[in-house]
Amino acid sequence: MAEELGEFLRARRAALAPEDSGVPTYGMPRRVPGLRRDEVARLAGISVNYYTRLEQGESHQVSDSVLQALGTALHLTVDERAHLLRLARPAQARQTRHPYGPEHLRPSVLALVESTIDQAAIVVGRYFDLLGANRLGYALYGLTPGRPTNLAKLMFLDPAMADLMPNWHTEAVHTAAYLRMATGDMPDDPMLADLVGELSIKSPEFARIWATQPVAECGHSTRHYHHPLVGPLELHEESLRVSDDPGQRIIFQGAAPGTDSADRLRMLDTISSSFPS
């Protein structure tokens, strides 16, 4: 993971404007975007030589205090700090990695999802495969039950997603950010590497976003859709990890009671009830 550590540090310092970090420029043009290595080192209170070695992937015995100082200097979020820790200490990440290979959805988890009403509910696996959903979950994305679907590929390779999601670019960045988080959790997983490789080849937009090193955990958010059957929807999302298999997530999306979106979501459920199962 040495190469990934260097790429992450370079991307994060390139994304920081000097004025946002209190670094004076004295009105002089700069030859590189963001901060220079010596500026990051000064902000973190470490030597330029030491920081340079970190960008080159030499993270042997890097201390907690140095990682905390780098997180502050680079304005890292909580999720980005966790990702930096995994990259700096790959042996520790390997000790906590999830099992690789095909996934299986417990019947009790599927029953929970299918019994959910008034909300779209889906189960997403560690490789972004759709493992199960309730009727509204399939209808929201226009998917057919039982047909294999990878949601990351759907996001970046299906043009219909740009019509479904008015804020497609923001949602695409979120997808890439969580995928980056997954690669930190499972650094040696060949199936995950194949997914990133395929997306990088087939989607120039994914390759561009991936190069910026976004990192974020899935939690809660508000998503907007323009559904072809019922029109605009504003849905509040909660993402919960399956305790016995943290690589799997149950995602619930519902509308605030009494809103137009709630009415449209009920309409979508009524329409989808007539679809063949």
C-alpha cells in the first residue's frame, strides 16, 4: 500500500489552497496546485525529508502524533483520517480485513428488507453488488428482481442514472469515495481491484474522480431523484452495516411525512405492485 499512501498525500495537499491553510504567497505565482511539500511539513511540525519519505510510501513506525498532525495540516475529515491510518499501517489493516470472495445474504436480513413499507430498502455487498431489495427499492432504480446488478457500474456506466439523479456528479463522487474506503479495508482483494480497474477503463469520469482520492464512509444523506414514473423525489437515506458482515449495508430511503415526495413514493409503490415479479 506504499504507492497508495503517496498518492493519497499528494492528492490531499494538491486540493488545499494556500490561503485556506494560512500559507502566505505574497502575490507570487505558484508552479504547483495546492500546497508544496515543505509547506505541509511545516504545518505538521515535521521535517521536509520525513514528509517526503512518507509521500514515497516509507511509513515504517509512523507515530499517532504524526498522523494526527498530518490530518490537521491537510484538513482531513474523520473518514479521511481513518483511511490515512489504514494506508500508513497496512499490516494492521490486513489483520482486520474482511473475507474475500462471493457473498451470501442471510435470509433474515432479506426478510427484514422485504418487510419494510413506505421506504425503499436495498442491501449492498462489499463489491457494490445489489444483494436484495424490497419492491420500492427495485422500483426506485428501475431494476428487475433477480437480475445481477452492480451499483457502482450502474452509476458510472448507465447513462440513465444521470437522468434519474439531478445531482449525478455529486452522487458519483460519493460512490467513488466509498469505494476508496472499501479498498482501504480490503487492500488485497482481487475482486475489488478488478471492479476499480474495469470502471477506470470504461468510464473516463470515474478515472478522473478516482485520481482525486475522495474518501468517505456511507452514513446518512439526502438524495434527490427525478423518477420517470412519478417525478421529483427528495429522500432521506440511512445506511446501516450488517453486524456479522460489515462489508454489507442495508440502505433505507424514505420521504418526510406529509410531503409531495411521500405522496410520490406511495404512488411509485402502487405502480410497482403491478410489475411482474
